Amino acid sequence: MLPSHPTGLWPPRFKAAIFDFDGTISDTAALWREVDEAFLGRRGLSVPPDYPRMLSILGFRAGAQYTIETFGLNETVQDICEEWSRMGRALYETRATLRPGAEAYLRALRDLGVPTALATTNDPEVLDAMRGVEVDELFDVRVHGREVRHAKDHPDIYLEAASRLGARPTECIVFEDISVGLRSARTAGMITCAVQSNDPIQNVDEVREAADLFLRDWRDLGL
């Protein structure tokens, strides 16, 4: 059993840090649930149990293709992505928040000179719509899912983040709340830290097993 207050996170025993956004450092799972319910509801459909989990792995474009194939929709990937982006921006503008303690940790790392990267399947236009959360002040680089070839079941997004930070994969730690991402980051030689989210679809035991470290709450770091 991994400890809930892992050593090595503070003081940091790594040279660069890569963070997922939704669920990991933000409380936004409920917002995407609203998007899913509204999007499928307009088409007379309900949200299948595993649907949010699949979209968190795939991101916008691959998620849109998955949605078309799953529900037999006669729509384009581009149209679905644009609809999701509009809905996401409207919600993120006033309701997206960071989880307590997450910003303090990010700023503490940067104060120590540890470079940080955001690696998210979310779209930049959605994150840029947030008020009160200045993403570019917290991260040295950002990598979005649409910039890499594969979804988070491959390590592409984490490797690209490490490259932009000028760090070797073995020098990086990846903070994630999904087991698929944690496993792919580990295959690339990165240290992994599973973060317990407030998302009801998260299997906590699964993410603990998939990672080197486990963090229940950012405030546990005491920063």
C-alpha cells in the first residue's frame, strides 16, 4: 500500500514536473459531466457509465470520433469539437477552480527553479476562458492533446512536455488522476504520482496501483 503522504514531493526529488489539469489540479469533473449530459441529451441520449472515462483519455478530436462511432451520429468531428469547446468555455469562465493547495505547490516548485509543464487533453481555448486562474503563470510550458499524435494511452503528451522543458524522461515526475496516463508515463521511464480526485468515476485503488506515489490532497504537502 502506497503512503498517502509520499516522500519525494517536498522537497522535490525530481528535476521537472508535469501535471494533468482536469481532476488532478482542478475541480472540473462536474463541469464536464454537465457538458456530456447536455450534449447527449440534445440528441435524445443518456451518458453511458464509461463514457466520461473514455473522453478523459482520448481528448477532443479522438473523443469526438469515439462519440460518432459509439452513438452512430451523422456529425463531423470538427462540429462536435466546436460544440464541446463552446460549452466548456461557458462553464470554465466562471466556475472552474483549482483544487486547494495545488497552486501553492506549483508556485513553490517554480520558486525552487523546478520547471513545470501542463499536459492536458483539454483544449487551450477552454482553459484560457477561466477567470481567476492564470495558467500561463503556473507553467513554463503547455502541451495540449491536439498537439500530439496519440491519446494518453501512449506517452506522447508527457514526452513532448519533457522535451519542451529540456528534461530527460527519467528526470520528470508526472501527476495524473487516470490510471491509463500513469501507466503510459511509467513506460517512458518517468516517476508517477497518482492524485485522488473528486471525480466519482475515478477508481482510487486502480490509480494507486498504477503509480509510484499517491497523493490524496494537495494540502497534505503542507505548503
